[in-house]
Amino acid sequence: MNKNRKISILRYWTTLYLLTLLIGLLIIAVLSLFWIRQTTVDHRLNVTQLVAQEMADRVATESGSGTLPREEVPDFFQDRQSVLNIETNPLIYIVDNNGDSITSNAIRGFEPELAFPASVLEKQDSIQRLNIDMVGNSFLVKAPIIQEGANIGWVVIIQPVDEVAQLNQEYSLVAIMVIALSLLGWLTIYVLSRRLTYPVKRVSGAAKLVKDQNYNFTLPENVREKEIYELVDSFKEMSARLQRLEKLRTELLAGVTHELKTPITSISGLLQAVKDDVVTDEEAVEFIDISLKETERMKTMVADLLAFNTFSANGVNVVMEKREIGALLQEVIHQWEVTNKESRTTLQLDVPDEKVYVQIDSARLQQIMINLLNNAQQSFGTGMEGTICVNMKQEEEQAYIEVTDSGKGIEEEEKEYIFERFFRGENKKYETHGLGLGLAFSLMIAQSLNGDLALKSSRPGETIFVLRFPIE
């Protein structure tokens, strides 16, 4: 058998369940037959005991005083044999107190000459199991014949054990029950497995389409099983994100091409004008300055790409040290304000009086904060005024840094993608330069510092990002 051969879930589970069900039912059937056999034997012996007692009472009534009948067993013995509910007739004896047979039903084709030892008759047990000559392993049921308060003999009924324990009808019923339950169980698991595997097969088919970058598929909506629903829903979300990432990758190629082509074209034109003496003196110097600025911008973009790729591959080390985070934030804010003197942004910082220490790489924290502050400033639009508030607080062994801006806010449908690499938003991509790596890069750095970065809320006039680090 090929061990690498794959089989469907439907076939696997129905086959496995059927085998398990059959083994379980066979065990139950064996135990049930054992219990039924024991119960049937006890019931038949009790009935036989009642019949024997009834026979003894009738013999005592119809016989002479102190005597036992010497003729063959009367017809009422045969009338009672049907009560025993067995396919063969039992041996029925009337014996005296010495154990000698007086008469019997003689249905086995020979004159009964059995003698019953006194030990058998003297035992108090009315039901005994003996190995009797010419009969074999049998049950012996006895009942005393009482006349005028004296025991004048016994009614003895002998039945082979095999006859008492005979269960032909019960065997048939158990067999029918096992077969019916097997078929019903197999049909039930088949229907349920088919119902459960249907959405899984649909997801499997959709996964093959996604592998070929084909997102044109539909998945079942009315799934009641929680786990299957979560699988289908997660796959839908994953495929939507993949489709979005495909779109982002296409936009990235176009964006990077545009971002690099524009300054290159500009630099080429400016330098060509200087070379051809189209501009001279101060104007030529101005053209060269513009070219240098465009070159610096391209260097920054390339550096961002290299830094992001290096960090993604865990190629950047972090140096953790214990720092007072309030003082560290003040340094970062001061540095940002110095480099953005011409900005019309109002920056506010609020830190608690109590010193809060964390294990952190100060250079990496500075990168995150600069990215968040630049991102907040860009939300105001070119040349617009706005306010940025940086608030630090301590809660449950965690230090939280909230960066709030009064900008335009983030569109609802864009919120789940803001930490995706190269995502810049529909409006932002036309208003500002860049590659859309700032927030994705900041999130990666925060997580490498045992912290996290998240968007708390965003609406027109207020967007809040939260940066979290464990307190030392």
C-alpha cells in the first residue's frame, strides 16, 4: 500500500467510524448475549421450579394417603411442559424418599431407571447443577410432595444445560439490532461528514485558486458549526488581505518607479541646463542645490528600503538598557522640534512627575517617535496648522505613550491596512512623498523591543496611536 496516498476526509472518517462502530457493537453484543443468557437461564429455572411445585401439589392431592402413583406421568405433566418455553421436553420424575424413580414422562425413548442419591434430595437447594449419567451436564429442579405434613416423595425435573440456555430467537434479535445500528450509524456519520466536509472542500478549492492569484470564488455563508465557520471566515479574510497585498505590490512598483523617476528626471534636466550654460551664476548654483536636495531624497528612500529589508531579516541588533522614559521622550521631542522649526505644528508633551523606567533601545525608540510625529504632521496637509499631543502614562506594569493629532483622520476602510508595508492611503499617496514604510517599520521595531504599537482610534480631528512597553 502506498503510504503517501491521500484519501478524502469523507471516506476516511466514514470508514474509521464504521470500523469503530462495528467493534463497539460486537463488544456490546457479546456482553448483551452473556447477560441475556444468564437472565434467561435464571428465568427458566424459576419457572421450572414453579411448575415442579405445582406438580408436587397435584400429585399429593390426587394420590392415595401416603402413596405415590405407579402409572405413567399424568397428562397434566405434558400440559405444563409448554410453560417451560423450551424446544425440547424435560425429563420429569416422581421419586420416593430413597431416590428411586416411581414414574416419569419417558419421552427420551428409554425406560427411566435413574436413581437419585439421597445427598441430592437432602440438599436444601431446590435447583442444582449436576453431571448426570446418560444426560450429561444438567440442571436438576426438585419439589417435595407433602401429604398430611409428611414428605412422601419428590418431583424432579431434569433439563440439560444447553437446552435451558438455548437462545435462538435472542441471537436473531441481537444480530438484527447490530446490523441495524451499524447501518444507521454509518448513514448518520456519512451525512454529518458530508455536511462538514462540503465547506472544507470549497475552501480547499478556493485555496488552489488563490495559489494561482485568482480571487474569483465564493464560499458558503450559512455554516452553523463554529470551527468550520471560523475556518471559512478566516480564509475569506486572508484572501481579502492577499488580494489587497497584491494590489499594494502593484501600487508599490508604480510608486517606487514614480518616486525615483521624478527626481532623476528633474536632476537630469537641471544638470543638463547647467552643463549647456542655459543658466549661469546664481541661477546655476540654485539648480545644483535643487539637484543635491533631490539626490538626498532619493538616498533617504533607498536607505529606508534597505533598513526595512534588513530589519525584516532580523539583521539589525537592538541594545537594551534601562532608561527613564519621560526624559527620553523629552529629548526626542526637542530634537524633532529643532529639525521642524518652519512647521506650523503645535507640539505638546505630557509626562507624569513620577519617574518610569523601562528596558529599551533609545535609538530605536527615537526612530518610532520620529515616524509617528512625521506621520501626524503629514495628516494636516501641506502648509496646514495642527496640534500633536504626546501623552505618557503608567497602567498595570505597562508604560503607554499616546500620540494624538488633530489631522484629517484615517478612512474607515483603510484602518486595517495602515501597518501593511508600502500602504500609504488613497489620499496620502498623492499629497506626500514616501514609500509607506514608516508605520510598518515602527511596529516591527516596537515588537523587537518587547512592546507594541496600535491604532487606538481615528476620526476627523483626532487620531490616536498607542505605543506600549513593559515597565522595568
